Amino acid sequence: MKDDQPTTPDDAPDDFASQADQAEMGLIAEFWDFLIHNKKWWLTPIILVLLAMGALIILSGTAAAPFIYTLW
């Protein structure tokens, strides 16, 4: 057994408390972390298309609408 591993549960550091003390990640950072660790790269184009469509819908109600309609 290695010396750096705890032998009893009392010797183990409290991982839950140390993680609770860390700063929260933002939505984009958490999504990026999810993509990297779970290898879900196929979600990236879906999310980008949904964001682009949402931006077009929001901008269609503003003064930029005449410029957006020429894109279609």
C-alpha cells in the first residue's frame, strides 16, 4: 500500500466539504467541463444552432429585423 493513501476513513480528507468551499462554475464553464469529461462533442452543433435560432428570434422583434429578413 502506498503511503499517500489513507488507511482509515478518519484519515481521509473531507472531499465534500472542500468541494462545497470552492467557487461555483458558470453555466458555460460547466457545459464545457461536461463536454470534455463525457466526450459528448455531438451536442456542440445542436447547442450552437439553438443559440443562433434564439438570437434570430430575439433580434426579429427589434430594429435589426429588416436586416435579418434579408438573410432568409
